[in-house]
Amino acid sequence: MQDEVALLQRARQYDTDALAQIHDTYYGPLFRYIAFRVSDRDTAEDLTSEVFARFLGALRQRNPPETTLRGWLYAVAANVVSDHMRKRYRAPQVDLDEALVSRDDGPAELAEAAMTRADLRQALTHLTEEQQHVIALRFGRELPIQEVARTIGKTEGAVKQLQARAIAALARKLMPGTVE
């Protein structure tokens, strides 16, 4: 944590090495977090870049994060994803599955897997923003409960509760024969 504060101090001075280190350290984890939420590689890359653009904008406007760089970046990532989802909801698009055909799976298995992913993505949209955030950090980013709690500024108990409620809601949505 102390290293993060020192790195942030250097970034406030526009130290290019510090900015590069921040990008190198956080780009991969933020990309994975966002990719889990949006399930499209190109969109995830664009949104991850938007997070770093907002960070640079905050530095320029003299209102960068004060102490926790990681928490600030993940909060911005959550906001960027939410903004993207709102825009996408207003102008829905159809995703094309560009997965390569496997020699092991036939068309029926591929179709079933695609439907399962689509069902999961749809079910995730019914969760609260906080629940989506926790699920993305826990399972998309594979962070332990303690890290998720620290990242989103909640207690471990609150994170466990959010996760349990999200999983229960997903299970209800994904059960066969469930009527919407």
C-alpha cells in the first residue's frame, strides 16, 4: 500500500516512469475485470483504455485519487462499464460469436455452450450494480474476499453477503423452467 501511495505521488508530478508502471501494473487486471463484465474483447480493450484516459484527466484537473490508486481505478472501471451498459441498453446490438469451431464439439454442443453463455450474461444484468461488481472481481478477476472488500471499500462480511445473494439470484434465473 505504501508503494502505491509513493507511485501515485510520482504520477501527480507527471513522472513518465510512474505512469508507465501504473499502466503496466493495472492494465491486465482491469482488462480482465472489464472483459468479465462485457464479454467482448474489443469493447473491453476500449473501456480499459477509457479508465486510463480518465486517470490522466484526473491528474490534469488536479483531482487524482488521494491514497488508494487500485480502488480508484476499479471504481472508475465499474463506472465505465455501467456507462457502456446504459448506452448499449438504449441501442442494443447483437453479438456475433466468433469462436473457432473445435474438432471435439459439434454444432449442437457449440450452440448449447453459446446459449449458456448468453443466459449467464442475461442473468448477470438482473443483478444490482454492487452484485455485478463483486461477481466480476471474485470470479472474473479471481480476487480473494479480502481484496474485493478493500477494492470496493466494504467489509468482508458485506462482500460475502453480496456474493451469496448474487449467486442465489443467478441460480434462480438460470434454473430450467423458470418463468420471467
